Amino acid sequence: MKVFNKTKGLQVSAGAARADTFSDRLFGLIPRRSLGPEEGLWLEPCAMIHMCFMSFPIDAVFLDADLKVLRVIGGLKTWRFSPWVYGARGVLELPAGRAAGRIEEGDLLEFL
């Protein structure tokens, strides 16, 4: 699916996948060696992520039920845990550096 930042009027991802089952969320991007610049993964429901067994860093964008950005963690490294983001309904995982200049706290995203 495509991810669009309605606040800034720009596309964030042209090919984000969805992880909405327990096992899809648990394993997430672990099997992957990298993400292309236009790829991402939408985990829902989710308010915290782990980077255990990951082989590359990511940007993590925490969204509420209305797809409003609550927090952006850029360059989250492997073998780390994100904080629990209160009010988060899901997390959009993007290639490291992809959120910079494209997504800020308070922005409203849209999944197409």
C-alpha cells in the first residue's frame, strides 16, 4: 500500500506491507536483509517494537487510531527496544533516514 503524509502533501512509501496478525507483528522485518527506499511495514495493533535479530536500522513512526503521528524514532538500531508510546495504535517501519523531512510529530498520514 502507499503511505501519504496529508499534512505535508507528499508520499512517504510506495510499497508498505501490513502486519496485522500476531506472528506477522512478532517477526516483522526480521527475515529481511534490508528495505528499499520506498518500502515499509505497518504493524497494527502495536505501541512498542523490538529490534532483536534485525540486521539493519529503521525509522519507527508511531501513530494513533486516527493515523496522527505521535512519535518518530529515527535510526533505531538493531538489538534495541523502542519505548512504549502511549496512545499508539500502530507503527510504520521505514528504512533508516526515510522519515527525516517527510514525517514529524503531529502530521496526519493516510494509507492508500
